[in-house]
Amino acid sequence: MAANAIDQTRRMLSLVTYLRERPGAHVQDVARAFGITEDELISDLDVLPMCGTSFRGGDLLDIDTDGDRIWWHNPDDVAEPLRLAADEATALLVAARAVATLPGLRESDRQALLRATAKLEAAAGEAAGASSRLSVTFESEGGVFADVDRAISERRRLWLRYYSPARDELTEREVDPIRLFAVGHTYMEAWCRLSEARRTFRLDRVAEIRLLDEPAAPPELELRDLSEGLVQPAAEDPEVVVEVGPGGRWVAEYYPHDSAEELPDGGLRITLRTPAPASLRRLALRLGRDGRITSPPELAESARLAAGEALAAYDAGDYRHN
């Protein structure tokens, strides 16, 4: 089961202290001490060099490994007293206050965050006063994230009302959450009890969520490698050709595709693959005059009819309004 974000943050903070006191520590020993696999430890070590004491990218942790031992080259530099500029202190205080309001946050974590915020306010002086005039509120996705994170931590099942754009409908289902991840948007990977299969849910499409008392018990699954993106079409998936004008070139950036051929008018002829070609009808409606599906013919005709129905409904609505 994947660790939740708060537990991983705790582990990485402890890892910094552990490595500072044990220069040249062996990867195997550190992994055993933290109760994680060596691959999980290496993954943490890949993240730590992007962390440091400045929002502007300076004073980063210079940590690397040869696969056997771990070396931290600048522990004394990073251990110097932290000095924040006014804008850094303001940003940190505003973010800390916002996170403290997240629903689903463990009370012990909330209190620890509030204590740290109070200390930072005292050290920030005038900057703290400026930050108190700013506030950040999370939209519904923040609450959904907190519930999913809690469900993963407590290994509990979730009930969802979820909007499916491919079918343009809300469905109710129970899921066993596996992990949270971000690829452009924030997603939950889970075992769906409705379809009895692994499914991915975008958090901003969750209309309603509820933690259940029933324990989550997803089957043992190999986590997918998402380094190449969330959607990774297979070679056997049906081929679709979309022609877009200059205003629709974004499609090539948003959708994984096999080819994007330049057209004389500055547009593109994009060839892509998808296991569900019908889901691209919504893309055709979104493009409007900026593009059209040209192949396969039955999908092109279906998209044309859907556009005609939408236009007719719009015209009828305008007529009634007038």
C-alpha cells in the first residue's frame, strides 16, 4: 500500500537528520532502519536534492548515492540558521495557515503546524503582519484530497459520486484507494468495486465522497509507471485522425499521439490511438470550428451529428429566451 503524503513527508524529514549523523551510510542499512524498500529509499533520495532552505532554489541538499552508500556533501551549509526574506516569510505563513484548515488533517498534525506557524510569526516580525491580511481557501478538491489521503492512511473504503465525461453522467461506486498522484491534475488510483478493475479518478470530478467503515482490500497490483504520462495508448488501440486549425494545435500537446503532420493553413493532422474512440466526440464538440475528426468515418459522422444536435438545442434555447 502506498504511503500517504504526510507520512512520506515525516519520513523524509527524519531521513535528513538520520543522514546528517551518519555520513556514508549504507543504502541497505538506511532502508532497514526506516522500514522501506531500497527502491523507495532511492526514490526519496531523488527528491531530497530538490529541497533546501530557500524558495529561490539556493542552498539545496547536495545528497547523492552510488547505489551502496549515501553521501551528503553540504550538511553544514544547510544547517546554518534559516533567514527568510519578507516575501518568503509571507508565502510560507499564508500556505501554513491554509493547510491548517484542510479537512481530514490529523489533529496532531494540525496542532504541530499551528505551533510551527506561531514560531515563524514571532521570527518574521513585520512580514507576519502582512501575511495576516492574505488568505487562501481550498476548493472542493482540497477536501476530497484530504479524505482520500485519510482513507489510504487508515486503509478504508470510499464511496464516490463521480462525473464521467466520456458518458456525461454521474455514477455512484465504492472504491479501495491505492495511491494519490499528480499528472497535470491530481488523481486517485483505486480498485473500483463497481467494475472490479483498477480505475483512475480525477479529484476535481468527484461530486461527493464519504469514508466507509469497511476496510479497503485492493488486490496486489503492480503500480504503473506514469513517467510517460497518465494516458499511454497501446499499439492495438483503434486509430483516430483529427484535423485541427491553428486554434486547435493544443490538442497535440494535450493528447498522446503517434504523429502530428503540418497542414498548409497552420493546423495539424493528428493521428492518435485510444481504447475508447467514442470519448473523442466531446473533443470534437470542444474544438468547434477549430477542428474535426476525419477517421474512422463512423466516428466522424457520429461527431458531426452530435455537433448538429448541440447546435439545434442551442438555437431552440435562444428562440425560447427571446
